[in-house]
Amino acid sequence: MNINIECTNEFGNWDVDFDWVKNCAKSLFEYFLEQDEIKNNCCLKDYQYRSVSFDFLFCDSGQTHSVNLEYRSKDYPADIITFAVFADSSSDERFVLDGDINLGEIIIALDKMIEGANEKGITKEDELAFFISHGIMHLLGFDHQTQTEYDFVVEWQKKALESMNIHYDKI
């Protein structure tokens, strides 16, 4: 399976290593789909495809505040917003085009990500990997409206990060 990832950086205060982001996202995505509990309960179940696509937009919290207000009617800046277009569509609206599934977009406020890394005493890359794993879980159709759902998402994020030798115990 091919994993196609596009990245755009609109945040001028930190140069994002797109190759690192893409490799990290691919590793996390592959890890998640190797887990039966994820694979058998995600939005890709029962679909035939050769590739998946998704995008990253890196920006600042002012931009996520605007997006949050316009699309979610929430008046605060978010650290991450995921538009899971495939997962959030009804099954009759989901489509596979030429063997590809477009999962959606992950928007990350890098100023909030850097602030969180500094507060937790971890590297920016480790915090970014956590955000990436969180966004991917949303793209796969996992939400966290209840504490049980939140615990499920975070537990799988920790396992996926540990598979990459990132021991994220300061969440």
C-alpha cells in the first residue's frame, strides 16, 4: 500500500522537516493498521484500495482559532484540528478514486506544539510525533467524545510512539 502525504508550512518560526514528518506519519499509520483492534474498527475496514492520501498543514494558533471558529463554532485556538473527510462521511458518500482513498487533513499549530514540548521538557519532534499520531487516529475514524474513547486513542498513540522508540509518558 502506498501512503501519499503532502505538507504545507505556513508557520515562519520553525522550519518543518517534511521528510521527517512523512516518515514519522507513514510509520505510525502502518503501525496502526497492523493492529487488529485498529484495523477491524477503522473507517478503512471493508474497502479495497491501493493507496491512501492525507495532508498536513502547519500554521500558528491564530489560524487554528479562525478555522475552529469558522468550521466548528468553537472560539479558541486549537493545537490540532483534523478534517477526517473519509471517516466523517456516511458510507454511501465514501469513495475510492483510482484505488486511492483521501483521508483528509491534519492542521497543527506549531506555536502550541512548541509551547507544549517546552512545558513537558521533551523535544519538539517527540511532541510533533504525538500530534501526528493523534491526527492519524482521527483520520482513521477514532474520536474521543467520552473518557473511554479518549483512553483508547491515547493508549494506542503511546503504543505506536513506543514502536518508534519514543517513550511519551508526559501526556
